[in-house]
Amino acid sequence: MAFACEMKDDFDGALQWLSSARQMAEEYHNRENLKMIDDYKKILLQRKKDIERLNQEQ
């Protein structure tokens, strides 16, 4: 779901889905998923920042 939101440029929605996914991964003590979620979150935050910067330049 986070990816679907990202594809629609809904980064806040994507981050909300990632937060939910992280909670579930924590409950199941799934370190591999936690790492993937954290890595994806970093990418999303960088993309959001880049798009905001591009929008300001226009």
C-alpha cells in the first residue's frame, strides 16, 4: 500500500502505511522486515524532500 501511495506522489500516505507495517514487524520481531521498512522510509523521505525542492524551483 505504501508503494501505491508513493506512485500517486502521496508520500504522507506512504509513510503512514510504513508506520503501520513497522508496528506489525515489531510485534512479530521480524528484523529483516524492520530493516527493509527503515531503508524504504529513508528513500521516501529523500524523494519527498527532492520533489518539494523541485516544486519550489518552478
